Amino acid sequence: MEVDNFDRTLNAFKKRQPFRPFTIALVNGDRFEVDFPDALLVRDGVAVYIAAGGIPVIFDHEGVNQFIGELIEPKGN
């Protein structure tokens, strides 16, 4: 994934109002859920997520397979 797309996508998920948890799937098969927006730091294609219990998850734009969650806000009727 391109650095700019990685940063832009993660920041979009992080800033959703109201915030909703989302999942990150890595190319090695690992997955984790981001459940708190302030626990995620993104810069220049690298990110750190501090999971519950203070466990850091470090990942970069080359290691992400996909982001799982809906970014498009549903339209009201």
C-alpha cells in the first residue's frame, strides 16, 4: 500500500464521528482491532497501536493487507 493512502486511510478511520472500532489485517495473517482512536499514532507510512494492557503493535504500509470497517457514512432517508 502506498504511504499516502496508508496514512490517509488510518487517519480517516481514527477520526470517524462517532468512532467505531475497525480491524487491521496484516500480510502475515495477524489481525487486531483498533478499539480506541487515541491509542493509534500514524506518520509517514508507519503506525503504532497501543492495545489493551499497554501492548504495542507496530506496523507499516508494506505490512497491511487490508483495513476492515466501513468508512462511508450511511445516508439517511
